[in-house]
Amino acid sequence: TEENESFTENFPTDGENKNVEEQYADYSGAQVFSVKLKSSEHKRMFQQLEDRELIDVWLHKRSKKRSRAEFMVLRENMQEVLSLFYEADIQPKIVIPNMQRLIEKEKKAETLTNSTLRSGHGMNWNEYHRYSTIHSFLLHYANAYPDICTLKTIGKTVENRDIQMLKISSGGNENKTAIFIDGGMHAREWITPAAVTYIIKELVDNRAKYRSFVDDVDFHIVPLVNVDGYEYSHTRDRLWRKNRADLWGPCNGVDLNRNFGYKWGTSGSSFIGCSQIYRGSAGFSEPESKAIRDYIMESTANFQAYLSFHSYGQLILYPYGYANNELPSDADDLKRLGNAAASAVRKLSKTRYTVGNSAEVLYRSSGASDDWAKGEAGIKYSYVIELSDTGKYGFMLPERLIKPTAADALEIVKVVADEVMGLY
Ligand code: ARG
Ligand code: ZN
């Protein structure tokens, strides 16, 4: 049973841990580059740089023969990395010349707006917010609209924070057609909890306008899966990706999107704790991925779609990602609906989304939640949606682009909801 938590509306304090500034990871001298990898030697060489953790891969997109990759290089690795590219006759292009300056610019904008007094739940889509504000926002909606919104804690993070799920339902039976949506699985992808909370707000505030599907489809929404990592990316390290698992050894964190227990550990993930794509000690070793699994498996809802929001790249990806040429038998349906969503977005805002199988468009990676949702939970329309942009700012998407990006995300949800209503 789901119950709204009782609460007194609390005013957010986005500045929790105000005095940690001096411990904030310093990216002075770090730069982000883009390269084209034209041959298999180039790709192998690039893979080695990733394996040796000399680079942090931000995006690696394949198309036909050549692939394009974006990655960050820290100051201490710069010489070695650049000379290896030079030897291989590859010319990296600079995308972000001064990582630290960009981080500081973002922080400054944040303190300016966050210091102005906000009323109510404090949420808006002009700026990125801390967990406490997202929490207040969810509580506010659950409290203000108890007839359609139910808030539930579906689990605890490694550091004992609540993982929250808001269900939007116009009522009816417990096994209604439903869509599961999540965001914030990767800490640094700040646009995703912003976009997913925007989706909540729009669906609820405009439920009359969206009646055609809000009446017939339930939405189970987790705007922020990786709460610990997200907070850490605000207080300590802007580019943190993983959760905050306390590992034995020098490095912390498990990549939650390599920790789902379907074809876990088969490819495109690492068994080394320091890796950005560390898969954990076993499938579902982490409380955050487990919370999602348990919730979906224990629910009586008839889930017909699973949408996991990530950034960046403007991609609508469908399974499977764990191996090459492993398509579900209904891949044509997933492709068709993906294309329909992409066209709707294009019509709305001119933003171009690429649709395709994730192993084909990106790279192989096993243990991702979309593969699990499709292969194990049997949810038909399972997608990873990589929101804006395509590389100009990457994870550092400026706050003025939150609203337009979130509107694109909502458009995708609308197309998917239209498709699945009435599916049994
Ligand atoms: N950028 C996402 C990640 O690295 C892509 C996941 C794609 N899905 C998949 N099953 N491999 O986690
Ligand atoms: Zn991601």
C-alpha cells in the first residue's frame, strides 16, 4: 500500500554544507576534447586510454565507420594523453578549454539565485536544485493533490537518504497500464532530475489538458535515483557519476547503470573500483538499483514503458546494450515509437534526437537499467533517453536551457503515453 507521508511543509535550505567549498574538487588545467576515431587502431588506442583512466569519457557515439568521442583530461594526464594522440596522428579538438572556469561560473550563478528568497516548495526550472528542494517539491505535490499524487520512499541510498517515487494516478484499479520514469541515476547529469520534476509538474498542473492519457495511464516517477551522488556532485565534485558506495580501496562508487542484474558484467563495464563504469560486486549489489528492481517487481501495475533519463547526446536508445546485434524480437516497435517521439520533439523545438539501438549508436554496456526492464521485467517500451545537448556544454548544460530541454522530455513522454494507453 502507498501512503502519503505526513509532513509539515519545510523550507528548503539549498545551502546545506555551506562550508565545504574548500574541499571542492579542483579541475584547474582540465579540458574537454572531441575526437573522430576513424580506424580500429584509433578505437583500440582510445579504449586503452579509457581503461588506464587517463581520460574520462563523456560521450562516445558510433556512426557507420567512424565514431566521435568526447572526453575530459585532467591536468596531470594532459601531456601523456596529447602525445599519445599525436603519435597516433589524431587531432583532438578542444570543446571546453577551461573546465574549472565553467564550474566556477555555474556555482556563482547558483549562489546568486539561491540566495534570493523563494516561497513554498522552492522549486523552479530556472536553476538546478539540491535534493532538499526536490524533496520539498515532491512533498508539496503529494500534499496539494492527494487525490492523484502519492509519494512513497522506495528505498534508502548508501548514505541513508530516501529514494522517492511519486505516483500520478487518476484512480481506478491497481493494475492499470503504467509508465515508469526515472532520472538522476548518474550524479553529474543535472538536467535529468530537473526535466523529470518538470514532467511531474506539467502532468499534474495540466492534467485536464492531458486527460486523454492521464486518465488511462499511471505514472510512477523517481526524479532522483542517485541521491548521494547528486549531493556529492553539488558539494564536492561537479563531475561525479557513480553512487557513493564506500569501497575497500582508494576509490568509491558503483556505476548504477552497470549494476542491474540482467546480463550483468558481460561487456562494457569494469570490475575495477576506480573505474567510472565500475559494475559493483554483483548485480543489484547497490541499494539504489535494488530499490528500483524491488519496486517494479512488487508492483501490480501493468508497466508498458520504462523511460530512464540520462544526459547527454540527444538520443533515444532501445535495448539491448549488453552486446552487439542483440535486438529484442519487437525491436521494430521500439524503433517506430522512438522515431515518432523524435519527430514530435523536432516539431516542438527543432531539437534533433537520434533513435537507435544503444549498442549500435553508442557502445556496448551491460548492467544498464533499460536492458533489465526489457529483458527481465518484460516492459515493452524500454528506453534510455539522453537529453541535450550534443556536446557544446555536455554535463554543464546552462540553466537557461533547463526549460526547453525539459519541454522536449515531456514531449517524448506524451508520445509514449499515447501509445501505451490501452495496451494490456
Ligand atoms: N549513457 C548510458 C550509460 O552509459 C547509456 C546506456 C545505454 N543502455 C545500455 N543498455 N547500454 O549508462
Ligand atoms: Zn547517464
